[in-house]
Amino acid sequence: MTMRLEAAFARPLTREQRTSFLLVVSALAKTQRIRFVRGDQGAMVSGEALSARHLRQVLEAEGIAVEWVRTSLDEAQLATVEDGPEGAGKERVRPIGR
């Protein structure tokens, strides 16, 4: 399921922070598209089953302060996301030979 995450920052990102954001977020296996909005004070990330919690953790580990991260999914749908809080241990595809 493709979804959208929106992240907001207290101040517009500097050029270095923007580059770090692009590198870190695009390295996530499920990211499909990144777009900066509101004069680099926000970002929209589209991808397959991305977790808002995981995005926040990755950005904080990189030293990019995030005000908030919102997801386009409701709570019931979020539970089915692989990286979501309740779907973390579930296998979505059963490997061959099991």
C-alpha cells in the first residue's frame, strides 16, 4: 500500500540538512518520492508501507530536528504496515522453503 508521510521542521532546512535528509530518507528501501514544501520547512515522502515512527527515528539519528510527522493512514491501516508499532514482527510474504 502506497502512503504519504508529511514532516514539518521548526526552521527551514539548510542546504546541508536538505542533502542529509535526501540521502537518509532515500536510503529507506520503501521510499518512492521526496518533495520539499513550504520553503524547505516541510517535506512529503511517498512510499510503500512507511512508518512515521521509523522516519522520525531515522531523522533524529541523523540530527535533523522534526516538529511532527503525520501519516495518510488511519489507525486500523497503520496496524498492517510492516514497520508499524503493531505489525513489526509479522511476515508479509512467506519465503520459499518454509
